[in-house]
Amino acid sequence: MPSYKRDELPEGRTDWARVRSMPDEEKQAIAESDTDNPLWTREAFEEAELVLPGGHNQVYVSMRVDQEVLDAFRAAGPGYQTRMSDVLRSWVRGELRPVERHDRVERLPDSAHGR
């Protein structure tokens, strides 16, 4: 997906004069028939969560993840690190169930316990 600066946006194909001259009922009918962008229902608004980009007191970390996990997040397109952070935040908030791993047990160094 291309990236543009605000003053470099390409000219769109929307006939805004035609849109402005349409009666509201016609605009509503067109919006309701758009299967690619369905209208929001009251229930959808009630269930929606506001997600603001950045500003979550983010810190730089280096961590190891399975290659298939990284590939899956990257395959979804730009913003994969933000999506990974969103999943981790959901787990911290208790929205995701922790998965116990019994195939590997590692002892933390004493320094990790403040000893």
C-alpha cells in the first residue's frame, strides 16, 4: 500500500459536486447497499474499542518468537509489531487465556528474582 504525505495525496475519482447535490435519502440508500462497507449498528458501536496508535509507553525490546508466529503477523501487512503488542496487551488485561507450556521449563537466573 503506498504511503503519501497530506499535501501529496493523489486526486480521487469521487464526483463531490454530484454527492453534494444528492438528497440525503439517496446517499443513505447507497450506503446501505454497500456490502464492502456495511453500516455500523448500535450494537457494533457498543462493542467497539477505541485503539489509539502509539503512545502506550512503548519501550524497545528484543525478544525471540517462533518463525511461524512472526511470519503470520508480517503476512497481515504493515503494523505487525503493533498487532503483536495488541495481542500481548489483551493477554495482560485477561482477555486471552494463558497457555501453559510443559515442553520446556527454564530456571530464571537468581538476578531475575532480585537475589
